[in-house]
Amino acid sequence: MKDSYDSPDDRNLLDQTRQGVIGQPLDRPEGRLKVAGQAPYAAEYDRPDCAEGVLVGATITKGRVKAINRDAVLGMPGVLAVFSAPEMLRRAAQGGAGEAPMQDVRQVEFPLQPIALVVAETFEQATHAAKALVVEYDDQSSKAVLVPSPGRAEPAKDPTENGDLEGALKDAAHVVDVTYTTPGHASAAMEPHAAIAEWDGDSLTLHGSLQMVKYNVDELADSVGIPSDRVRIVSAYVGGGFGSKLGISHEAVAATIASRQLGRPVRVVMTRQQVFQAVMRRSETVQRIRLGADSDGRLTALGHEAFVSNLPEESFSEPVLQATQFLYGGENRRLTLNISRINRLTAGSVRAPGEAVGMPALESAMDELAVALHLDPVELRKRNVPDQVPGEGTPYSSRKLVEALDAGARAFGWDRRRPLPCQQREGEWWIGMGMASAARVNILAKAEARVTLRGDGTVLVETDQTDIGTGSYAILGQIAAEMLGQPIERTSVHLGDSLFPQGAGSGGSWAASSTGSAVFRACEAIRAELARGLNCAPDDLQLRDGMAWVEGTEPRPVTDLMDGDIARIGRIEPGELMEKVKQATYGAFFCEVAVNAFTGETRVRRMTGAFGFGRVLNAKTARSQCLGGMVWGIGMALTEELQFDHRDGHLTNHDLAEYHVPVHRDIPEMEVLLIEERDAAASPLQAKGVGELGICGAAGAVANAIYNACGVRLRDFPMTPDKLLADLPDPFAGPT
Amino acid sequence: MKAFDYARATDLSDAIGASGCLIAGGTNLLDLMKLEVETPSALVDITRIGLNEIVPEGDGLRIGALVTNAACAADPAVRRGWPLLSRAILAGASPQLRNKATTAGNLCQRTRCSYFMDNRSACNKRQPGSGCAAIGGINRNHAILGTSDACIATYPGDMAVALAALGAQVEIEGPGGTRHIPVADFHRLPGEDPSRDNVLEVGEVITAVLLPAPVEARQIYRKVRDRASYAFALVSVAAVLRMQDGAIAQAKLAFGGVAHKPWIDPRVDSLLVGETPSKALFDKAADLLLEGAEGQGGNDFKIPLARRTLAAVLAEATAE
Ligand SMILES: Cc1cc2nc3c(=O)[nH]c(=O)nc-3n(C[C@H](O)[C@H](O)[C@H](O)COP(=O)(O)OP(=O)(O)OC[C@H]3O[C@@H](n4cnc5c(N)ncnc54)[C@H](O)[C@@H]3O)c2cc1C
Ligand code: SF4
């Protein structure tokens, strides 16, 4: 079988297998270990003689470290060494880099950029010494660019130009021309970045908190100048990453260098503040959206011009337009993405890069268009579902947008919504409803996995694929158990170790469908072997609970067909289908909010999301991903914002007390509908990704509900009380 | 964190005049020590000296300095007679924090000004004479009343705002004896010397908060915040208000999130008493309250927000 996925596998094998575990809402097998504190995270491995390293951040915004007064801190209790080696990272690697990111920590590019590592016997000693370290700079802070300015922007990618946007806008019956802004966001994963490095001769083992082990091995090896086969990374449990752990970052390389020098294990755990300040941010965006529609609400013109920022020479630019490219019609279009270079920490992938911020803006603008048209917002979307990708002519693979809109609307009770704002008041609160579509590109990534059907009938899955809290352990085990007809209890999954075959890593929602497909193919190879034993075609092989048979014959124990372990490696690579067919996941959000007529506080009262993302591999973990995404959407809509001081560029809200992610009380009744779908173009599992879809537009539904509640149209996320206040109607006046 | 000595006080006399920084729940102090914003060379742990009971005193209540926020908010007597206090405490922090946080520690909690918590920034409160980075910086959560050129920070807490409206007193023991200070006078305005948050002198220990007799009145604590829980107040209003024959018979208001202390303005209280509630009256009260209010850019919105929150609270408190 070719590794690359070039033609759709529409056998739907997982619908014919007999074990009945695929799709089941099974608990995560490692869940118990996690809640009982028995799943070790990167920093929790007990290493005798482990020294503790603490990173030091630059106190200037831009410039160069001239000298570090090591001697003063080397005399402090417990202090072992101070490192400021040229190999240490000044920026974290972008996802999939596979090579060292920007090095030489002595070159300072943004405030609190790591410039040194202090290592001591205890964490407290190292922390204190790190604070005491006196550094001399060649300070060029006055030359730093602190505020992104469209004037200085350059194109980040080739613009999409089709037809005549301006002309079409002129001729349109209805036009919306609005600019939305979104602030920077932090990943704010629960587990801070952490690493323990340990050398054995010239071989390195790193326990790290990382999302994509196979790339991370190369990045780390390249950073410290050793061959990749000398590096082992273990990342068995990861307490969230959301993009911030896609690439290797400061702590891992610093720990590695220190450990090599000191000849003992070194642990580096970043503080919450350091993670916020130094690793990765989502770029703020400015998005001008122009929509032109005919009198029926069909889009004739679509402009989406976005502006983002990053450090100089950084390849990543928040792909704001990603879903705008294919979601709706509108033959006359201009989509542009410009970037300006500023002295802020690296902008990179934060959960659902692109759609997370592009979709809320687009979906809010669509809401504005629906208002202009006096058309139901759901209906407006349905009228603009294109037959093929506008401007490209590419066909779509399976697409459940309309089904999600309908099912979501029904479940939510959308028909009870009043079309005009300020119609419903409960005490001090304006009540309103809003909706938005969800869309996210789907990606199949190269992946390998080894599956072993052991002589005793138990199943072992091994890959360096990580589980960042998403459910990889669960679904990979389910795929193998289903394919090999073994109870899930007889299946074990070992992940996150670079000694195993290379999975896809966790990013871009691709882990489940990509590494899952590798597991699937490994199982197919094993099934072929078993079929030979039964003298049947592999697809005629029936397996359940350790028994094998072909239709009409007596089941036999599978182990009778084997001569010891059968181990196979399954491989998948993206192929022609990625180009030939537009693959994406779709959905819809419906949301009810209450806006306080006096104070402008917004509270989400309930929210429904309906999503189609191909085959559901585990209904529980999939639902959890959707829920998590919607929670992120609420945070983005109402509270989350990185606040940078505009005078020296430092981040002022760098912990979870001040960077406001939603808390339990912000999250009401949430309903998730999983729409049945098989997308054979996406993967042999007919599955797509779902890790990010739940965010992609969610904040727009909240914003649109705010408008429907109180008539205030905010275009500047997050929609905090201070922004709403100015335009709120008189609180003492009732509904209009 | 800077290394420090640790001693555990066994009774109050160990704590009074102790040559170290008192630590109670540690929920504020330890955070600041980790940031090295506070660098005490010695800590005196007062969590084993008693003072952790709530007992009647006269017609009022004595709340020991080491009663946890959780215990105080849940206390049946508090909930019966002074529900405002319970509500204000529950509006703050999180259950985990309230389980550790103490009455005295809560009163003494420091500002959440981000420049205060960042040693690189100029801050007259942390380092007298260095300047105030919040002026002209990110100052969305800063004060609009009673600020000075030296400092525009707020006292961030909730509990003390309720205590100020309830007319509670702080009991303080020092080497020179006992003194009682109204909660409303316990915190200082920043003036020329923002390094001092309150009137505690070196060596003094808060031993209790004393609540006066309960009043038959509506008690409302209204906290406006960015998220539904676990966020400091943008603006808060504590109200103790009694109606009689359609007019306001008694009113005592206190405001949080607007100043370096729980803000009370007796003129506003007097203005309300004897009047029939109306939108116009609420506006007049807000005019008076906010007469000297001054925004700093990021917090300009607090002026209309305070006005509107006051109106909401008065509307609720005076509703039939
Ligand atoms: C994330 C977070 C969110 C929070 N949100 C809120 C909120 O919304 N609303 C709110 O009101 N608070 C909030 N808090 C603050 C919390 O209420 C305080 O940290 C807590 O009340 C402090 O009490 P403690 O006993 O832990 O004080 P400690 O940290 O032990 O001490 C604080 C200060 O008080 C002094 N002190 C303690 N006891 C005495 C005494 N008997 N006499 C003299 N001085 C004494 C100490 O020396 C120290 O300077 C929050 C805190 C955190 C960390
Ligand atoms: S407002 Fe006060 S606490 Fe904040 S920086 Fe200025 S002086 Fe310091």
C-alpha cells in the first residue's frame, strides 16, 4: 500500500468491524492516573541529583547583553552555574520547524526574553539568584517597535484577487464595510513549560512537555549540535499545549546545555509569568471585512483584509483568512494578509490559528449583513453555501454545514429568537440570541505507528504521538481494539516517546485522523496476516472478543492463527486528496446571553454547538474537545486579552489572575451535537479533526447575541463592560 | 524568593512587636514574596495564636483576625444579621483562597496594580520615589477617586467595602496598647506616601473586626467584574438601606474598586435620606459621589460605571 493518501478509502471498514468500541464514549484510559496524581508530567520525574535551573528575562526591550556579572551570584548559597550560551534559544520554535529556532539569547528582541539560566541546588536558590543577576546591556530599546502599525506592514502571503471587488460592492443591494479587531491571546495551558535534561555519555534524554516529539527531537538536536539519533524525548503526559508546545522552547534547550556542562540532570520549569511573557502569543488582528449582497442575500462581493504582527524574520503569520477562502460564496473577492514586525514575543500557533480569530470577525460581519437584509442569520448562511471553492473551482469533500445549522437551530430553539434587539428584558438584564457558523481546515499529516498483536491476544499500540489532554490514548486504543477485535481492556497504548515510530504529533487537529490512520493501517496489515491463516480475503475477516471467523464458519480463537507476536508498522502521508478536494470541518454555534443594562456585564446563559467532523472516534473525547473550544470562544468573546504596555512593550497581565480565561461560573449549560458523517477523502478512518473546530466562530455567536440583546454592536474583542457601557440604552427604559 | 527566617507565634504576645512580617493565610504575601516584591527577612506565622472565633459582643459581633474568609461568610450569625459581609466575601477570590485567607490578611491585602507587582517598573508604593508607571500606562483597574500624583492604585478587596458600609471597627493591638479604628479609616489615601496602605504601625497586630448591632435594612453587595467569578471588582457598591413610607429612611454606602480604600462619602448618604427614590435622585447622588472623580485613560469608564452601578443598587434597594 502506498503511504500517501491519494484516493478515498470508502470501504468504511470501521462500520463493518464487529467489536463495537469505535465511537463509543469511553473514558480516557489514563484519566484515573491523572486525577490520582500518578501520571508523571515532565517536571515530575524523580531524578536523583537533579539541579534546578531558572531562566532570567531581559529587562530591556531590545539590545544586546554586554556582560553578565556571574561572580556575584555564584557566591550565593547553592548556586552552581550561570549560562548564557549562544545556543540557548531566544525564540521558541514554530510548529513543525524541525530545526533550531532563533538562537543566541544575548540578542534581545522583546521584553523579558530569556537571556540566561541560573542553576542551583534548589529551585528557590536558583530563583533568588536569577532575580539578583546583574546584567549589562547595550540598550537599544528606543529603537524597538512596540505597537503594530498597518503603515509598516508587508504582505504575509499572496493576496487572493478574483473579479472586481470594488465594482461589485458598488452594485450590491446591501453592503457591510466593517473593521473588527482581536487582541493577542495566550495559550494558557495548565502545565507550564518544563524539562528535565539528562546526559548519558553523548546521548541525551529529555523529559519535556511537548506536542510534536519527532520535530522536537530534530529541533533540540540541531540547537545543541548533536545528531538527532542521540536525542530521546519523553512526553508521555502533557498538561495542555494549545500550540505553545508545538516547537521546542527555551527551557528544554537551556536544561540540555546546563546538564551537559554540569554532568548531572537539570530541571527547568518556567513560571506561569515566564510562559506568558516568553513563549508564544497569538497575534492581535485588525480585520476589515466588506460584504456585498444582492437583494436575496447572495454574496457577490467578499473582502477580508487582515493585519497581524510578529517578530522580524518569523515565518508564521496568523492565517486569519483560512476559512474565508472556502466557507461562503461571493465571486468578487479580495483576501489579503499583511504583517508588521514588532518587538513582542513570538507570534505562533494558538489553538485554531487563523479561524479562531478570523471566523468570529467574518461571522459578526455576516450578522451585520443579515441585519441589513432583514434576513434570518441562519438563512443568510444557507443561501451562501458555494458549490465549489470560489475562485479555485475545487470540489468539497463531505460538508455538514447546512445540517449543523439546521440541527443546532432546532436543538437550541432558534425560532424563539426575536429578530430585533432590545426586545427581551429580565430584571436588569437584556436577553439576546446569536449564532455563527463554524469552519476549520482539515489536515492529514504524516504519521507512523506500530501495533503488536501479542501471542496472548493483547494489543499494544506504540507511537511518539502525544496526548495533550485530548484523548489520543483513548482513540488510538479504540481503533486498534476495533480493528483487531479485542476488548478495549486488552489494549494498551504507549505514547510520547521518541523511541517509538513517529506519529503526527498534536497540532492542527490532525492527531486523531493521522496517527489514527497509521494505527488503522498497521492493524490492516495484521488483519491480512490473520486472514491468511483463515484463508480468506482480509475484508471478509470477522473479529470480535478475540475470536476470528468468516461468515458462516465457526469462530476460532485468534491466537490459534498466530505463531507468536504479530507487529506491524502502519504509515500514512498526505497525498493528492489534500490538493484535489477541499477538506474542512463545519458546524454552527447558537448562544443566548444576558447583558446587564446597567453595568454592561455579559453572561452567557446557554450555548449549543453542532459539529460535523467525519467519523466520531470517541463520542466523549470529541464532545469534550467541542466543549473546550466553545469555552475558549466565550473567553475570546468576553475576557481574554494580552495587554502590553505601549511604552516599553512588556506584557502586564501575565498570570491567570489577570489574564482572564473563563472560570466555571462563566460557563453555563452547554450542548454539543455530533453530526454523523463519513469523509473518505479525509482519511481511511473517514474521520477528520475536531480539536479546534469548537472555537472557530464561537466568539462571533456571543458577539451577535450581545447585539441582539442590547443593540450594541461591538467590533473590538473582548467585549468587556467598559466597551459596552458607552452605547447601552438607558437602563431605566424598558424593551422597545 | 529570598531566603527568610520563620518563626511560629504561639500567642498574641509573640506577635505584637515581633521583628518579622506577619503571615496568616499567606495567599497574598507568598505571591508577592515569590515575585520578590516583598522580601521579608523573617516571617512570623500567626495562624496558631487563636483569634479564630466569631463571638457576640454586645449587640454586635467580634470576628477574630484569623477567622478564615470561608468561615466568616458561612457563619450563621453573620448571615443573619450582616448578610452584606457574607455576600461581599463570597464575591471575592475562589473557594480555595477563601479557605486560607483570613479576616486581617484580607484587610491588609495589597493592590493588584501590575506595576507594583513587577520589580522592573517604577512604583512609589514598592519603591518610594521611583515614580508611578501606572500613570500613562495600563491603568484599567486603577482608582478614580482620591488619587495623587504619586499613586493611583486601588485597594482591591471586597470584604472591607462591606465592613465600611456596616460601620465596623478594626481592633489593633500594639506595644502601646489597644486601639479601635473604623474600617473606613483603616486604609489611607496614597497622598505623598503610597508605600503605606493603611494606618497599621510597625509592631501592631490586628486582633479582630467588630461589627456593630445589626440594622433592619436591605443589604446589597454589588460587584461588577469582567468575569462572573474570580476577578477583582471593576467597581463595587455596598449598600445598607432602609425604606419607610416610600422614602429612604437610612442609607450607608461604600464603594470598592474606585480608590485606595473602601470609599465612603457621607454627603451622598445624607443626600439620599428622606427622599423618595427616583432616577433623578440616583443621578444627583452619583453627581455628588463622582464630583472629584478623575480618569487616567484606561479607567475612564469607571466613572460612568460607578454612576450606573450606584443607580442599579439604589433601584434594587428602594424597590417596593
Ligand atoms: C487569584 C486571587 C484572586 C483574589 N480575588 C479576590 C477578590 O476578588 N476579592 C478580594 O477581596 N480578595 C481577593 N483576593 C485576595 C485575598 O482575599 C487575599 O489574598 C486574602 O484575603 C489575604 O489573606 P491572608 O490571610 O492569606 O493574608 P496573608 O497573605 O497572610 O497576609 C497579607 C498581609 O496581611 C498582613 N497580616 C495578616 N494578618 C495580620 C494581622 N493579624 N495583623 C496585621 N497584619 C496582618 C500580612 O503581614 C501581609 O502583609 C484574591 C487573591 C488571589 C491570589
Ligand atoms: S499606581 Fe501606585 S502601586 Fe501602581 S505603580 Fe503607581 S505607585 Fe505603584
